[in-house]
Amino acid sequence: MYITHLDVRNFRNLKHTELHPAKGVNVLSGANSSGKTSFLEAIYLLGLGRSFRTVQLISTVQTGMESLRVVAKVKQAGGSYITGVEFGPNGFRARTNGSTVKKRSQLATQLPLLYMPSYSHIMLDGGPRYRRQWLDWSLFHLEPGFHDLWWCYQRTLKQRNHALRVHKPSWRQEINVWNKKLSTYGEQITSLREAILFKLRDSVSQLFMALVHQPLARVTMEFKQGWTRTAGLEEILNETLNYDRVTGYTRYGPHRAEVAFYVDGKDVREILSRGQQKIFCYSLALSQADLLCRIKEQNCVFLMDDFASELDIDHRKRFLALLNKLGIQVFATTIESLSGEMKAYSGIKEFHVELGRVQEMV
Ligand SMILES: Nc1ncnc2c1ncn2[C@@H]1O[C@H](COP(=O)(O)OP(=O)(O)OP(=O)(O)O)[C@@H](O)[C@H]1O
Ligand SMILES: [Mg+2]
């Protein structure tokens, strides 16, 4: 699946942008504040119904305008569809082929989207939620019941936390109910995460090896499920109840899960160079795209902000070659034009971004 036509209006500094992207790699180059990140953000809004920069969608509407609109024609196996989102005085609205899309999760399912921010190192340096999101993205797209399961867990977690804080006479009975429910959902989430990590692991290792030219030992990963492996979740929830009552918060469970990455047995943050860490983060994201493609034969759209920074020319070339080979649709922004590096690949399109205008370079 890929976007064949994109029309963005009144989105931040993008007044009106209309383009026909390539099926594969699209590189957008332009100076600071030209509108590159805004362009990616507009596609992100189309795919997920929210922004990666703000929870206040009003700040994405161009100053002085009432509403914004992003519309795309998407080609997929069996035909094309038109999907669009708008935000204005009447709030957020999404439509696909003329029918209203009620849930954001429906948007996310129809157009699987991966986004790598300019500070891609956040995948390693940021809190554990970035690694959990990495696992859960694949589960969301590959395990039909995962989204509902995840919501059930989150809802029950809130209910348990609430019961911990209020001092009702019946609190103990309530907690017993929440402990049971939470552990049922939690154990299921954990086994799904473990299984998906097993599938992603080899792909990360292979992609990383293909991208770095220096021979390195195999990548290994450690999954920390969010509580000790020597006991079931219900047992742990009961054991830590007194502590949880004091803090008013559930200390253990899949909401505390984490993944650690190692090369040659050492933490990747300590052993890899800065550029290699960036490549590692990209390998994590590409492994998700690769798995989706292999299991579901479905492509995703990959948004990469400021992808060339911290990478030398050889690594950029390797990266472009790999992206070209994977066949996913990519929108990658850079400050400097990559025309030199791109010469070898015929399918890549380059766009120049200037003062909120995006134009194809020919
Ligand atoms: N609601 C808005 N209306 C109009 N312009 C806006 C709005 N929100 C942000 N901008 C402006 O849009 C411009 C483009 O921002 P953007 O982050 O897309 O730039 P960029 O090309 O990614 O730059 P950099 O290379 O520095 O990351 C900025 O000058 C910003 O101030
Ligand atoms: Mg930017």
C-alpha cells in the first residue's frame, strides 16, 4: 500500500501542497523552518488522527485560517481508496471513500504508519515506553485482538489504581477483582509481546548488519516483562499490595515492561558509536515494516525526519539502497539535498521544500 496522491491545505506553514509521491523512497530537502517536519506531521495526522508534536490540533491549523485538511489517494492490493482528515471549528473529522471513520484505531489500521523523529535516539535513550510502543505497534497490526486487550488492561489498571487510593470498607474485595482481571489481561499481553519480540529479533540483527559496514557481533535482546519471572502477575499484585496502597499506583505489570538491546553482550548505548546507534534505531523501525510485510503482505508508510544527519555518505547510500530494496513507501527529510547519493536509484523522487511549498525536483 502506498500514497499515490497527497493534498495538504492550511497545515502549519504549508498553505497548499499537492504531489504525486513515488511508490518507494521520497526525499524532501529544504532549509530550517521550510516545512519539512510539518509535511511529515500532516501525513501522520492522516494516518493516526493525531499529531506527534502537540495534543492541541488547533496549533497545527495555519495561523489566520479556520481549518486544515489532508487528503490522500492510497493504492493497495485490489484497488485504491481516498482518505482524508480535517480539523476546524467542528473538531476533527476523518472520512474514507466518503464514509465517516469513527475511531482513530480504524485510521491506523487502514494506513500502517511508522514515524522516526529527528531525534531517533529516543528509541534507545527515551523511557521504556518507546520500546514497549515498538513491540505493540507490530502486535496492533498483526494480532487482531491486541488493541482491545490493551485497552482492557489500561482500563483495569486505572480501576485498580483508583481502588488503591480510595479508602472504602470494601476496598480489599475490589482489589481482589482487579488483581484477577489485571493479571489475566497482563499475562496475555506479555506472552504476545514475547512472541513478537522473538519474530522481530532476527530481522533487527540482519537489517543492522546490512547497514553498518563494520563487522559486529550479533544483536541480542532481553525482554523484561514488568515483574519478576519467578512468579505469576496475580501473586505479585497480591504481594506488593501494601506498597501499592502507600504509593497509590500499581508498581508491577506489563505497563512496566522493557526491552534491552545488546551487541556482543554489551548495552548498545555503551558500545555503539552515535551514528551506529542511529542506524540501530532505524533497524528497529524497519524490522516492524519488514515483519508486517512478511506476515501480512502489507506495506507501511515510513516517515523519517532529518534522516541524513549523523550519517556519513557511505551509510546514507547503504540506507537508501536498503530502503529501495524493501519496497516500502518512505518520506525522508533532510536539510541538504541528497541528489548525489540518489543518482544510483531510479525510483527515488526528490522534493524541494521552501517557505511552505513542496515541489518535485526534476
Ligand atoms: N500553525 C502554524 N501556522 C503557520 N506557521 C506555522 C504554524 N505552526 C508552525 N509554523 C511554522 O512552520 C514553519 C515550519 O516548521 P517545520 O518544523 O516544519 O520546519 P522544518 O523544515 O522541519 O525545519 P527544521 O529543519 O528546522 O527542522 C516554522 O517556521 C514554524 O514556525
Ligand atoms: Mg524539522
